[in-house]
Amino acid sequence: MIEFRSVTKRFAGGSVAVDNLNLTVEDGSFTVFVGPSGCGKTTSLRMINRMLDPSEGKILIDGKDVHEGDPARLRLGIGYVIQHAGLFPHRTVLDNIATVPRLAGWTKAKARSRAGELLELVGLDASMAKRYPAQLSGGQQQRVGVARALAADPPILLMDEPFSAVDPVVREGLQDELLRLQSELDKTIVFVTHDIDEAIKLGEKVAVFRVGGVLAQYAEPAELLARPADDFVAGFVGRDRGYRALGFLPASQLPVGELATIIEGATIAQTRAVLHDGWAVVVDRNGKPIGWAEESRLHGQDPAATLSEDLLHAGGSLYQADGGNLRSALDAALSSPSGRGVAVDADGAVTGAVLADDVLAALARARNDGEVRS
Amino acid sequence: MNWFLNHIDLIVEKTGQHLVISLLPVLFGLIISLPLGWLAGRNPIARAVLIPVSALLYTIPSLAMFVFLPLILGTQIIDPVNVIVALTIYTVSLLVRAIADALSVVDASILAAATAMGYRPARRFLAVELPLAVPVLISNLRVATVSNISLATVGSVIGIEGLGKLFSEGFQRQNLDEIVTGVVLVVVLALIIDLVLQLVGRAITPWTRTAVKS
Ligand SMILES: Nc1ncnc2c1ncn2[C@@H]1O[C@H](COP(=O)(O)OP(=O)(O)OP(=O)(O)O)[C@@H](O)[C@H]1O
Ligand SMILES: [Mg+2]
């Protein structure tokens, strides 16, 4: 557990970077500090491992003031990842990862074999071990940075905008990987970003800071979207927060309607016989959707011919009826050529259809019940 | 050429002496400059004192240095220690600034990452800052070494042994072969040592020659 108790940080020149911060990060939780540039996120993070010291107040880890004791020892137990990874250019990937175990007094052989394990854990090929950081892509460097921070198995991981310098596609992969790692490793993670989407995707708890180093709200992402504490938070989480809030409401509450389906390989005539309001979903032998058949395209075709794939409309996105959320249901409905969102089960087989109006009705009910702020 | 072949023993002896009086100062100078350069690199007050003072030392003429050092050190005037101390001073004056500059170009975020991982300052200096400063350090070390090999010849004027002796004695004896041998050997020695340093520098900095990306 990490506790900020009335922590204020003033820099020389009198500017207040963090203003009377009170906040508790629970053990094993993923906490994100988010806010506009200059709001004191990095400063707050760096006070945890004593890269900076508070001007007032104190920070406790497991009830113990970080200020008591040796900073270098404290840091051996706290992993740290920064933007551009901060890798040592003069050490191979393997030796970069082995750094903290070596500092903690492990033998070279033991530290290297541990580094090899971590390389695999973060999804890098063993052939990367002997390379230097300059020989890796930005995304690979970031993975090495995470591996290096995890090498001595510290209970706490601090990450300062670790993914902001990589391109969006790679970033998404790294985020998913981090969530997977966290589900396996159960670290206490404090993650800094200025990207609210990243914060909401990753955080179990999100702390929104405003300029001047004031904590505006500290809550779970769903709560943040549903009930922003003030206009600043509402503005920061964005105008589309109602839409985003859908991501936290289960799709299981939606009525799943009938949907005409036809198995691939059927004839034009068989297909036209099952159409419902002019549409049917073509599925494979496992019930997985392939595309949509529409009356206007089948009209005039040879009834005895097999329905060919180039007569189909490409399908939209799908959503899981159980386990999915309203956001993916709405996406499914809006992206479907027939206006019916395709619901699937856990195996991806079609179970029925949902209409955008039904999703919006569910949203309206959630608003009435106070689950989402209007 | 005949003179050369007839005096191989003498030449080997003088070359050995020359190497001692010119290279030992490089070693001593490096050992002294590292902490001074480090201090100058991280403390502005130390920098404001050390950099101008070390630059000033380099402007003292070598002959004056060789003559005055015995007065300060209490040594005999022809003691090679005088030359070694003098050349060490020149090396320090060249390297303090170079080391301060070499350390200051090391990326601050890499140093912050090292500190955050649990490096204490001294170990961080040896394990991270110094290796990253090696490319700049080596090129300055090459300048200091070549400069020492050449300056060490001046010692022969006051009777210090070394390759300089070949041309001061050759001059007295009006022996052109001896003078030429001395001059050529000094140049060749400087070139060889410079090449060795360059190769050593390459060997200990493999990361500087990695192709970018795969
Ligand atoms: N070493 C320093 N000396 C003086 N002021 C500083 C120092 N470091 C940060 N500040 C100031 O403190 C405030 C908070 O800085 P901090 O780096 O914590 O912001 P941040 O939220 O991490 O911003 P960003 O998203 O841009 O990284 C800023 O106004 C900054 O200018
Ligand atoms: Mg920052």
C-alpha cells in the first residue's frame, strides 16, 4: 500500500507542483495518474521512489515512511519505467534486464538466466538478447524497459508515460500485454499518462489531476465517466463520455431479437426463403457469421445457383451477449449493413440481433437509475 | 641507416625510456582528472574554478616547467620525475575539461533511470557515466598522449633520457643520421600509440557501431 499524506511539492522559485495530495494506492492495484501537462503527475510519481522529496507531508509504503532508510535500497524494490525506456545504450538487452538483480547482489549467471526468463515474459525473442538497444524498434525497447523493471520481482512498479512515444497500434499491443502481465504478476502499479483513454483502459483506479497539482477526482473509471466530480473532470474525460460509459454497462441486459440465418453453401432460393425484413446472416458450419445476404442483391439471380460470397455485404462488428458491454453492442448495431447488431456467444456463434434503439433505451434506463450521468 | 643498425641497443633503450616518461603521465593524469572532471561536471562552482585553472596550466612553457619543478619538488634537475610530473600536469589540464564535457553529454534520462534502479552515485559513475563517456574520452586521451610523446623530447635539453637525447646529442656531434633517427622514431611512436588507443577505444565500445534497427 502506498499512501500520500498531505504531500506538497514546491520547486525552487516557489511554483507548487503538487498541492496537498492525499491518496492511497491499494496493494495489487493498477492506479493511473492522469491530467494535462504540468499538473504534477511525474512529480508525484518520483516522490514515491525518492527521486524527489516532498516539501511537506509524507509518503508511506506499507505504513513505513519512505524517508526513513536508504534511498538506493528503497529503489531496488520499486521497478521504474520511463518514456523511451531509458535503456543503457552500452549494454546488451540481456545485461540491461539483468541490471537490478546484479545491483541486488545476484551472481552474473543467475541474473542473466533470470533476464532470459523476462525476455520471454514480455514477448521478445531470445535472439534479441545479444542486441544493443539501438538495434531495437521503439516498441521492443519499451518491452525491454518493462522487463528490466520487473527483473528483481519488485512488489511496486512505477511507469511514467511508458507508451507515449510509440505509434498507436504498437501502443495498444503494449497496453494489452501489460494488462496480461498484471493479471499474472499482481504488482502494485502506478502508471502516469496524459491520455484519458489509456487511463480508462488500464486503470482499476484513476486519479485525475488538474494544473497546480490538485487532485480533482480519484475513482474507478466507470465512476469517473458516470459521475465526474466537477466540470474540469467532465471536460477532461470528454464530451463522448456517455458513449464511453457504455463500455462499463453489461450487454446481458439487452433484449436479443430473432435473426434469420442461413448456412454457407445454400442456394439463392433457400436463402430468399429465410430472409427476414429482406436480410439474413450467412454463417459457417460452426455458426460463425460470414456476411449479410440482402433481397435486393439476390433478386434476379439464378434460384438454383449456390449463394456466392461476392453477393454478400461485409458484416459489421460483433458483440458478446454475455460478457460484452453496451458499447460493443452499439458499435455492432451501428456498423451492421442491416441495422441489426449481431450477438454472438463465447465461441463466436450467432445467437441473435440487437437494435441500436434497444441499446439507447438501455442507456436511458441506466441514466434514470443514476448509473450514468447525463 | 648504418648508424641506426649499429645503435639498435641504444635506440631500444631510449625508446623504452621515452615511453615511460611520456605514457606514465597519461595514466597518472587520467587517474587525477577523472574525479576532478566528475566534480567539474556536476558542480558549477567547481567547474568555474577547475576549468580555467587547468587551461592556464597548459600555457606554462614546458622548459620553464622542467626548470622550476625541481625547486618545488626538491628533486635533482635531471631527475625524470620532473618530466613525469610536468607531463602529468599537462595531461590533467587537457583531460579535466574533456571529462567534464564528456560526462555532461550523457543523456540525463538514462542517468535518472540508473538512479531509479538503485545505483548509488559512485557505482553509477563507474558503470554508466564513464562507459558512455568513453568515445569522447578516448579521442582526448589520444591528443594528450601524442602531445606528451612530443613534449617529452624537450626534457633532453636539460639532460633527461629519452628519444630527445638522440637529437640533442646528434646536434652536438653534428650527426645527421642520429637526428633523423630521433625525429622519425618520435613520429612513428606517436602514430603507433595513437593507433593502439584508437583500436582499444573501438574494442571497448561495441555499441557505438550497431546498425540502427533490425
Ligand atoms: N526540477 C524542477 N524544477 C522546477 N520546476 C519543476 C521541476 N520539475 C517540474 N517542475 C514544474 O512542476 C510542475 C509539474 O511538473 P511535472 O513534471 O510533475 O508535470 P507532469 O504532470 O508530469 O507533466 P507532463 O505531462 O508534461 O509530463 C510543472 O509546472 C513543472 O514546470
Ligand atoms: Mg511527466
